[in-house]
Amino acid sequence: MSRSKSRVLIGALFFCAVNCAAQTVNQYLQNDARITYTGTWYPSSNSLELGGSSTLANLKGSQAIVTFNGTGIAWIGTSDPYSGYCYLDLDGVPAQVDTGSATTTNYTATLYQVHNLAPGLHTMTIEITHSHDENTNQSWIWVNAFNIDNGSLVAPGTAAATAGTVTQASPAINWGGHWFQLSGSAYSGGSANEAVDSSAWATLNFNGTGVTWIGYRDAYSGIAQVSLDGGTAVNVDTYSSTTQAQSPAYTVTGLAAGPHTLKISVTGTQNPNSGGAWVWINGFTIIGGIAGPPSVNAGGVVNAASYVAAPNNQVAPGQIVSIFGSNFMASGSASASMLPLPVSLGNVSVSACGENIPLFAVYPNQINAQVPTTCAASGSQQLTVTAAGQTSAAQTMNLSAASPGIFTVNGAGSGDAVILHGNNSLVNAANPAKAGEQVVIYSTGLGPTTPAIATGAAATANATTVNPVTVTIGGQNATVVYSGLTAGFAGLYQVNVLVPAGLNGSQAVVMRVNGASSAAGVNVSVTP
């Protein structure tokens, strides 16, 4: 197989492998204390539901709010002829979800899912609309569980907003009582929350020297009480005879730099000129926000293909690694757009082995980088991250001559490997590899090459591994035809092998070099 073929397909797979977070999935049932419910919800018990119970609602405006730190979420609930529509807002982007099923009942249906989000904090709000399509009879919405990719639920309001503007979907906001979500182009981020009941409240945790509450004023707006850091509440009248979208409702400045909490409480009252008592929250602008210094997790430097954790998290010179921690970026991400790789992205740099190392991508809690080829092939080195002028405490990076890791299709370090046929299509259960066929396995951490390639630079077509590489498929030796760096990429190795005879179905694939083996749990589909 030509090592220059299928640049687009290989590039797409490689981009996910080095820019996507590790794919672990954690499940949380509907009664987890970190899930916020507003309005009216009812318990349900059924042995067919996960954990034997779930919760449901059909009162318009009732909400289930989930804040999570991760890269994706799946909502699990019941879909049946009595289920209806809901609004769903993820990070301020509204959508409508139909949970109904005309003829069947599925107690553990995946009602909504999204994956490959930027690593970090996200908020998802499910709001009851008390409506349904023509194929169902009622409008119930069920919550049974949430599956979080690469992370966990976060107690609402435990995050802190920093400098800049956030919408009402920010995970730094905690909600209580009965709030309604409205969508429209007039609102910042496309949606806003409103409440009229005196039991409704919201708190914002922020880090800064001031804050502005961004609301919505009209002839039906009412009076709220606002307090800061638990102090005396003041009345804020949001009434206006004219409609004012994205209107500043309350501002405080001159605070001591650091963490603060702003609480907005709905009073259910209005001035005599108003036709209603509605209080709106569209977002907040934080002034002078200061983020904490970056921090690298203990044992947080790992093979970017296998994500093997400490104490076995050895990495090799020239290897692609993932660095896990916090406060690398406030939000969003930054990715390299060309080779050679830069040593700074998004005002973030990483130092190891006496130099700033090349970076593939930076997220709030993860950095993907390449270990310098000049690092020693054994022992340990100290690694630090510098973000926005602040440098983390040093963490240990454990080194070895080789640390093979096979990239996987789901980015999890397990499951189907990233392996291509001779026609450059992906090997999978629907398109298995055949006995005697030459396939290409993509990996990292196979050690030095000849010729040596500069760290962060694109490999040449003839950069072969110095140390012999062996591969087994289903426990049988697979003849290695080529092992070396993939031309045009940095730190990406490929191993061309012949598929052994006598195998059928999903088979374990293991790569070995210099006494080190790739992680277990990586598979390839084969057929005789």
C-alpha cells in the first residue's frame, strides 16, 4: 500500500485521534443530586428502567438541567405513545426534540445525544412544552439517565464564570423554582429564561471585580431582588414601557478581585404600570475575571492513542501525548493548522526536556502535544504548562524507549482500531480484512526512526523504525511489511501487516516494540 494514499481519510481519523478527548462513558441516573429539576416532576418505578425508576413531567415550563464536564452527553428516557415534545438547550443553542413513539414503548431509549464537544463544562436544559405530535396521545417527558463522555456531572453553579459575557446557559448559573425558556433572535445566544413565581431564583458564581445582569425589559416585566455574596438584597424594577432586549438590569463594580456569588430572586410583584411580574435572565457580563493558574493532573501525561493511566503511563520520545488538567483555557479550543507544529496555541505553551514542545490542540482541560525526540529514552522529566502568563506546578512525565499505542476509531483507546484496507477504506465489521490481505495500522510511540525527523515536523516517506515491530492478530503473528512514520504527519506511525489465515470475526490486535506492548482491548474485524 502506498504510504501517501488516502491523505483525506487518514487525516480525518488522525485529527480525531489527536484532537478528541478520551472516550470513556459514565452513566448517572435521574435521581443524582447534581441534576436540577424545576417545576413539577413525578417519580416512576419500573423494573425495565435503568436503576428501576425514572421521573416524568408534562407541566409546561418544567425543566431538567444538567451541567457536565466532558465531551458529550446522551439523554436516556422512555419513548412511547404518551410522550411528547420538549425544548432542549445545549450551551445556549436551542432545539426541539420529539420523544414520542406511535406504536412501541422503549423504557431506555436514547432521546437525544451529542458527541465530540470541546472538552470542558457544558449545560443542557430540557424544558416541557406540554405538546405532542399527531402520532401520540399525551405530552409526557421522561428522564431516566444521562451518559457523559469523558467526564462527569457537575453540581450546578459550582463552576465560576470569568471575564466576558455568558448566556443563561452558562454552567456557572444555578436555578431554582419554575423558569421558562424562550427562543428568539432578540436574545443573546438565541434564548432567555423568564419566571414569575416568587419561588424562582438563580445564582451566578463568577470570578472578577464586577458583573452586569443582562435581562429583558417590557411592559409585563416585574421586580426582582438582587443580593451579592449573601448580603442585603436590593429591589430591581425591570419594567419598561418599551421593549428592551439584552438590557442591563443591574450592575455592580469595584469588588475585590476573586470569587463572588450574585443571586436574583423573583418576587412575583410589579410596579403599578406593569401588566405582569416577569423577570428575565439572558446572561451576565463579568468584569476583570481572573482564572486560576493552570494545573496538570498527577499522572496526567499519557499516550494519546491508549490513554494508559499512571503508574503505567510511560511515553516515548517523539510520541503524541495527551496532557490532562485544568485552567488551560477558559473555554473553546485552539488547534494547529499546519506543519511544523507550533509551540504555542491560544496563549498556551508546554515545557518538557528543556524546551517548549509542539502542540496539536488545546482545550480547557486537555492538551495534545508531541514529546520532543531529544528527550531521554528512560527515566522521567518534569513538564509544566503556561497559560495566560501563569505556569503550573511541575508534573512528572515517565519516559521509555517505546510506548506503542494503537489509535481507535472511537478515540477511546479500545474497540476497533484505525486500520485501512489496500483501497484505503476503513476496516470494520461491515468491511472486514481478509486473510493474506495487507492492511495499515495507525499508532504512535514506536520509538526512533531512520532518518530521524525533527519534533513537530512532517515525516518523510522513508522514516522507518529503528527497533523491530511485531504484531499479533487473534494471537497469531502478522507479518510486518513496513513500520515507520506516516509521510506528511507528525508523530503518527503506520505498520503495514499481512492478516493471518484461519481467523474470523473481531480479533485482538497487539503491537510490540522494544519489550513494550500496546494496550489490551483493541480489535480488528477479519474474515477467512
